[in-house]
Amino acid sequence: MVSAQYVSWSDIDSIVANLANIISKSTRFFSSISTLSRGGLVPSRLLADQLGIDKIFVDETVISHNSMFVDDIFDSGKTFDNICAKIDDPSKLFYVTLFARRNKTYPSQLTYGKKTDNDAYVVFPWDKMEFERSQN
């Protein structure tokens, strides 16, 4: 059985509000949000609502540097590396996650809401059933 850290909707609401505040204070303007269908779709929608962004692009093969990239967690860095290969200027990537795995080296383009408490698998409200099925 994998150790798990369950996150509540209330936690998500607080983290998203905090991230929206941080992002709105940045000097960057974002015309859209880009994300992956697994993991990033719900956080993208919540941030889009908070920030008044109308366009969300999912699973794109090319990502504009004017599009903020949103995911649920920065963990191994694989998703970040994959996204850098799809963006026209990786130095301008604005990569936003709800959580960042503690004790990792973070890229300068990362903005995150909270560090994980430990090395447990983070179970978000929208993937609770999937996680629990995987444990059976």
C-alpha cells in the first residue's frame, strides 16, 4: 500500500487563491493557459476562473510563451522537461503547479502553491477514485 496525502477541496481553493494572487502580481500577461488532460485540467480551470483567462489549451504539441502552463504537481521534473520541448522559448515558460515535491531542485520558471508534507503520493479530490482503484 502506497502512503498517501489526501488534499481536500478546501485546501485546493486556498492554494488556487494564493497562486492567483501571486500570478496577478507578476509582470507577465497570459493570453491563455496550457495544460495536460491528466492532472492539470481541473487546476487550470480553477486558475482561469480566478484570473479571468478564457482560453485553456489541452495536450497541445506546441505551446506559446504567452500561455501559462498549469499542472497539479511538480514531482520528478519529467513533465516540465517535456513541456520545455514544446514551447517556443523555454526561458519564458511560466510553469504553475498546486504542489511541488519537497527536497527537489526546482526550475526558475516554476511557481507553486505549496510543498508536499512528505514523500507520500498526493491524492487530489478529482483523482481519489483512480488512486483507490490502483491500490486494490
